[in-house]
Amino acid sequence: MRTVHSYFRDVIDDSSPVWAMASFQDNWPMCNNLHHFQRAANLGNIEALIKLAIAYLYNEGLPEDDRRVTSNGEKAAHMFCKMEGLTPGTDPFSWLFIRPPWSRNGACCKEYVFTHMKKYLEEHPDNGDVQVCVAKTVSLLEEDGSGETQFYLQQAAKYRSGVGAYLHWQQQWQHRVCDRASRLESIRQLRQVAKLGHMEARLNLCKFYAREMYCGVSLDQAAFTVCDFIHSVSPSNIQSCFKTSNELTPSMRYILVDWLVEVAGMKDFSSQTLHVAVNVVDRYLRVHKTTRSKLQLLGVAAMVLCSRFLGKDIITIREAAWLTDNTYKYEDVVRMMGEITATLRGKIRVANSFDFVELFSLLAKLDRKSSFLAEYICELCLLQAEMGQYKPTEIAAASVLLARILTRHDEPWPKRMVQFTGFTIEDISRCAFHIHEKCFLEGSVVDHRDVTLQAVKLRYSDKKFMEVSEMEIMSYEELCAMLGVTDHIQQGLDVCVKFKNDDQLILSPSRKKRRCDRKLPCVEGRENTATPSIEQSAIMDELGPCVEGRENTATPSIEQSAIMDESVLSGYDGDKEDDEVDKDDSDDSFLEYDDSSEGIKCEELSNGAQDWQSAAHLANVGYQQLSPLREAVCSQDSRSSSGVSSPGSSGGEAKLSPLIPHSSLGISGHASHVFGGVCVQNSPLAGSEGSRTHFFPKGALTGLVQGSVSSYMTLRRTTKRKSRQLLSDPSSAHKH
């Protein structure tokens, strides 16, 4: 832009905010752009500061004549200190890159950085985050973990650093054997530290309250504190990033997370480290477009950062490159670590579902086996991108609820849980059903080697986890009975359990076929009944502001042969696209048709647009004889989340098929292509003429279906073959 016009040159050269807010995404300091990085860093650009500091620390990308250890160490220390001052709401993170062990012979750049950071504190003792970085580094160098560490943490707490105050409290009280009076004093101090807003301090205080250690506050005050913390988190919405990505799919993320579980098991990392690493990957993918070739690099670099952040045992950079079978080099891992840290502005640790599983297990007073089972269910949710639509607290609460049900507790969700979490059983039922469907009934993903990915199941089949992954999982019907939603199964109405976003569920990507063994007696023998999908536009019109702003939710795959069996059971099963259709069609969702083809004429629509009673009289059938169609439409309402329709039904059975409108675009599907009614073909309504078709307007169906059919229908992929035959012959389409 500087070369376009002198005006742009003057604006760019003289405007500090332009440089402070400039993006350096997917760029690394090199000879040709080093001066841009330096200028932006001098003006407070956090991304430039982080990448430059790491480049100087690791001598990565710098010119050959600018790789002196002493000068680079001083430059890196200066930039680390500056960026810590620019990120006050973030836990200090500079120490991740200089943490020991390092060479003590004076030839290590990390040691120079550490030395210069200590000198910086002599002149700027008010920078609490730098105090914490030095304290963390010193604690890893010292044998006893005290001495200098305590001094720097005291200084950090003095200058109102939340993490410094918490670490100082932790060092003072965590490993100390306390009597009752000392314990009360420690909780009082922790309450003061939590007021500084540090996440781990607030979480630890909530755990004390969960153990009924209130320390002078009332039960209601403690419940309010816990509930306030629980509702302060937001969903990751990782499922949304796959809608706009041309390369990545949820299945690829599944494979990556499964591999990270194997890495965590090999290195004996805690579940907390695994959850934080996956959370880092998800937050990075939300804001940074990533190619398929760099997905594994992203995962291993996130694991390197999180292992350094949370534990003493770490993955070295060279080991990380080796774990990828040397697909990536040492410098690739270094640059990705810098890219992640710069993109997230150093915010590595945030509250995740595993934190809340631990908290809810204490609130529910679960035994060890039930706690491990809840953790197992929570870890299974990591694999599913669709779970990003729920808050971490909802996932944790649903995991604890399922664990209590599977271990046959008398009360699935006690009143104490409602009081402290703010969640009723209706609030988390939908998430619980979704977890049960995706994690237990759908099966595991199979990779390109035809290997079933079950790293989480294998991890929790170990004796130290009491082999909870080997427990028998109850059926869908048993779960519904335990939650008291039998009416939901019979009527197919999601509202019975207050499911969220049932009108906005989107389609999941194609998966390999898996069979679901669940069948409902009321639909046996009706596998071929067609269940057209439902468009969300009319539902939104009726629901109005109560659903505004809600994110689209994702639905799992399901086999075509079991569509009708599942349609009455759940709203979580999505498309099971035919592999052969995939090979022939480039469109993944909707059927293209020639707008010159003959549709149903307006005269026929007006002639057929009689009320339901007149149509029934013409077919010589009574209202009771229409119950199969009534069930099909009711089950269609419950299947509104899946957007699937099964193959055509056999003769003599009720079949619902969409009416295809004319469109100048030649595509059916979204809100611009709506359908005004339903055709009943080959049904008892047709009388003796098997090919005769009756049209029932959607207003007439409202009186038939319990609730109302308040939405339109779209043509899904599972009807492509038959629809294509009809559309290829306009006269045939008109005839049928």
C-alpha cells in the first residue's frame, strides 16, 4: 500500500495503531520482513513481539550474521517482558519457552534470557507477571522449590497479580497439614485471592465449597459463588469452523484427537493436559484457517506447550518432531509453537469440561468408579466436534448425570446439584442424549488403514481407571425411562425434554456406515416409510425471539436402513449418505434439477387443497385409519434435526414426498425454496388407483399432527435416485 500513493505511505508511516494492530498471521521473522516485525513490536504489536522473541530465543529464521547468543538473549528477554505487560488478563507464559533444563556452561540463550529478566525486575518490580515467570523458572531450578521462588511470588502478589497471589497461597498451604483453624484461615485467604479473578483460584474455592467447607459463608452464598463461576464460561463452537473450511472435516479432527490421546498415554500425561491441549487446538482452529497438512503439526505443538505449562514431564521439541515420524522438522515445531501463542495472545489455560467434571463429582459425592466413568464420558466428548455447541459445564454436567445413571444411583440429579450448578435435569437432558448417541451408540471412526480409533476406550480400560470403559452401556430406551421422557419417545416431540436448537440442527459430514441396533416396537415393519426433512424457516417464524442468536447444531450420521427406526427415537442422527451417490454427485446436500421440468400445476394444487376431512371422505377412510400417516408425520417432526429422508416405500405403505417448486437457480434446499404441502402416494388414501396422488396443504396437516407441522420440507440426498428418474422425464413426474 505504501507504493500505491504517497497518501497511503504517509498514513502507514505515521500511524502507530496501524502497526500495533497489524496481523502477522502465517508470517515468521525473516531477512526480508524483519524490519516490519521490529517496527510493529516497538509499537506494541503482541503478535510481532511473541514471534520475534521466539525467533531470537531459538535463532530461527534470523540472518546468519545476527545469531549471537548474548545479544539475542537480551533482545528476547526485552520482548518477553514487554509482552507480559501488554497481556494483563492472561496467565504469564514466557517461562514456557525458557524453562529448564538448560546447559549451565554459559552457552545457552535461555539462561541469558533468564538472567536479563531478573535484571529487568530490579528496575521494574511492579511487573507481577514477569515476577511469576522468574519464580516459575527458579522453582524448576531449585531442589527444594522454595527460597527465591517465595520471594518473587510475594512480590507478584504485592502488585496484585492474580496468578502470583494464587501460586503464593498454593505454596504456603497446599502441602501443609492443617488443623481446623488453619484450614479456615487458608480458605479465607483463597477467597481474597479469587477476588482478583484468577480462574484456578476461583475453581479451587468452588471445590472447597463442594466439600461443604464454607468457612463463615452461608450455604446460599456458597451456592451463588459456585453457580456464578459455572455460568461464566462459553461454548467453543468448534463445529462451526468446519462449515467454511475447504480442507478440514470433523473426522480429521477426530483422528487428531485420538492420536493426541495415544501421545498422552505414552507420556503418562494427565487428563487435564490432554483437555487443555485439545482446547488450544480448537481455539486456534476457530480463528486461524489451517490446512490439512499442518493439522498434526498443530496438535503436537499444542501438546508441547500444554505439557510445559502443566507438568514437570514435558515433550521436547525434537521428541515432538519424532512423534510425527519426522514428517515435520525441529524448526516447524518451533514456528507452530510461536504461531499458536501469538494467535491466542498467550492464553493457554482456560476452564474446560474436565475442570467441571472434577467439581461436579465433588458436588454429587461420587465414588471413585463413578468419577472415573464421568471422566471417561467427558473424554469421549473430546473426539466429537459436535459437542462444541455445548458449554464445558453442560458437557461436564451431562457426563456426571450419565455416570450416575449407569452406576444405578437412586436419584440421577439431586437437588443439591440443581442448587449449586443452576442446571435442572431438563437443561442437560438434550446434551446427555446427544452424548449417549454419539459416544456410545454410533461407534468409532475408522481411519484410512481401516483401523478403529479407540484410544480413549483403551486408556480407560486400564485397572488404574477401574476398567470403566468395559462397563455395559444401557440402551436408549432405558436411558429415556431413567430420565422420565417416555412420552418423548412415543410422540416424537423434542419439546417433552426441552431440547435446545431442535429446529436448527445441521447435517454432519458423511461417515462410514454403522448400524444402530435399537428398534421401537411401534415402528417395526415400517423401515421404508419416508421421512422428509424439515426446513427451519417456519419454525423460526413461530418460535420467534426465543431462538434468535442460537448456533446451528450438528447431527451425527445414521444408516439409511435404520432411518425410520431412529426417527422416532432421537433427533441427533444425521445423514448416512450412499457411497455410490457420493462418487456420482458433487453436491453434498441438495439435488439439482432442471427448472424446465414440469411441476405440479397450480390448478391441481388448488383443486387438491381441500381440508383433511374432505380428503379422507374421498378415500373412504376414517380418521382412525390415518394413524400410520399421523405417526409418520409426528416422527418427521422429531426428525427435524436430522434433515434426512429414507428411500421410497413399498406399495401399500404411507409415503411422504416433497413437492418440488420451480426455481431460477435450479437448486432445492434453503429458505428460498420452500414446499407448501405434502403428497401421499401409494397409501390407503389413494383408493383403488395405486398411482394416484393426493395433496394435503400444510394448514390441513396442522389439525392432524399433535403440536403442528410448522415448517417446510426439503429434498435430501437419500431420495436422489428416484427423484432423478422423475425429474429426467417431466411427463412421468406429472403423472406420478
